[in-house]
Amino acid sequence: MNGLEPLRLAACEFESHVSTNSTTSPIVDIIHRMNKGIYKKDYDFKLPDDLIAKYPTKKRGQSRMLRIHHEHKHDENISDLPSFFKPNDLLVFNETKVFKARLSLIKSSGGKAEILIIKKLSKYEALCLTKGIKKNKTKQKVLTQNFPVNIEILKNEGKLLRIKFDQNIDKLCTAQGSMPIPPYLNRESTPLDDDRYQSIFANDAYNNSVAAPTASLHFDKLLWQEVVTAVDTANINLDIGYGTFQPLNDDPIDQTAKLHKESYHVPLETVKKIQNCKKNNGRVIALGTTTLRALESSVSEDGDIMSGSNDTEIFIFDGYTFKVVDCLITNFHLPMSSLLMLVSAFGGKANILSAYQHAVSCGYKFFSYGDAMLIEECLSK
């Protein structure tokens, strides 16, 4: 880095609340019926810091996997997954690719700056989170390690700045960017993250995500070959945005609540495979919450699964009726996060929080580089 230590955007700007030193009651004490709305505090739990996976396993395919069926729990490994599939099942995965969205820069004054590209709007424009960039100065020059970059602040959109670069964003990020690993890892990205914070089936055509579809990170080529031999597969794309990590506020959550907007694409071939799976009494198995979010968002008011591209702001929490997905493979999520609410709605809140307590007591690793969970049955159909 030639002596330049990149600034890290504050965790509150990019990552959900991590309650590793929570003063709230243990999981078993917060399982109760909520009378007036849903609150994020009802999804809090204590997590020892040493259970946060700061790095990936030495090799892909070595993660543990907690399989749950209603209240029953089974300690297994991700390598056991191929034996779970049945005839006529369909596994759907997100083929998005994470790009090197974090730019560590030096201002003309010599100070440090950072730009995290959140959403590419064109080859030269993007919505960005920034640190050290003057929001009221329209045109600025910053330096990468190797060359200068001219930027123009087009619009202040609250927490985000709309910025125009004088260079192609994809080429700039490939040459000078770093992987946008989550701030809770409390470290800089390394060449290891370039490889491991990316699924082996990431598609260059969908190089738009600023976070990984983490359930996909468990698979190496050998294990994935075993999977595709054991079960039919289909792909979708959902561009994962910074809102995946956005902390929830303290207000009660009701049916009008929306999450961040993300773009997705469901191919016609995937729709046909899902229809055929349902027709033959198979199970639609989502690899990751992003896959689930895209599939559930693709259902029309008439109940039909629609192909094509669209945006979604869907917020899935207790009381949601799932329309497509029957089983879910996922990781262990952050306390008080929208993703924990989603899996709780899917597998039953009491079952999921009990499973999390079991995972903590058994030393499972949590979050992006952590272990896997297989929820065998959706309890809200």
C-alpha cells in the first residue's frame, strides 16, 4: 500500500448493529409474543466475539452446517448437503459478482479519503458513501496509488453522493479498488478476500454487488459438482447493495415497512424449472437469503412467478406468507438484523432463536465467513 492505510467507513454507515456485548437477556428469554408491532430488540442475542469468523476456513467446503427441522437440530457439515436433496428438487442460486468497490485515496492536501461505490449508475457515475471527501466542493482531484482521478459531485442524496468519475468505474475499481469486506471483520481486505469473498459461480455479467451472497461462499468446485450431480439447479441474479447491512431503526415494524431497493433478474428458464418442480411435488431450495428475496419478489399479485428484471424493496418478517421457497440454506446472521427477521419468519421465530442459542453453545462461527444453516421446511406457507 506504499504506506497508505485506507480509512474505513464507520460501521454504522455500512454494517448492521453487532451486539457482541449486549446487555439484553439471552435468546430463550426474548422468545415471546409481541402485542404491538415487531421490534428489532426482539431479535437480539449475545454473541462472543470469538465466534465471529474474521477469516474464511482454510479451504472451501470445510464449514459446519446446522440442519434444523422445526425444533429439531442436527450438527452436520456443508459437505453433507448433497445427501439432503430428493428427486424433483430444485436448488436456486444467486450468480452475482462482488466488485472491488472500496477506493482508498489521497486528497490534493495530502489527507486520506475513501469512496465506497454503492451502486453504479453508468460507466462513469455512481452512488457512493464517502469519507474525507468535501460534499460541498463540486470538482475535486484525488490520487490513487498510481494515478490521479478527477471527480465531480453531482448531487447530495442524503448519506450518499452521486459522483461522476473521469474514468470508467469498472476499470478503476479493478485496477485500484479493494474488496468491500464487512467492517465488523475489523481488518483490511487481503488477496485472500479477492478469492474467498466471491462465489465460484460468480458471473462477470453481473459484476454489481458490494456484498457477497455468503451462503454461496461455502462451495468449492468439487462440492459444487457433487451438488449439481445430486439436484437440478437454476440461477437468478440479485445485485446486493449496502442496505443489506443497514441497521434498522427502533420504530415498530409493520406491514408498510420497506427495506433498501435492490435490482434482480429471474431468467425465463428458471421460472420454467420452478413451475416444473412445483408440478412434480419437488422442493424449491434457495441458496441464500438474496436468492429467496429475488424469488419471493418475482411473484405477481395473481400468484404467478414472473421472469425478467425488476427492483425490490420487500421486507420479510414474522407473518409473511412465503410463495415460492420451501427450504433455505443460509449463514448465521447479525443480531437485530433484517436477515435474522427473514429466517425467523421462514423457520419459525422460536425455532430459529433456539437454533442460534445452540449454535453459540456449540461454537459455530457467525456472519459472512461463518458456518451454514439448513432450514428444511418453511413454516409460513
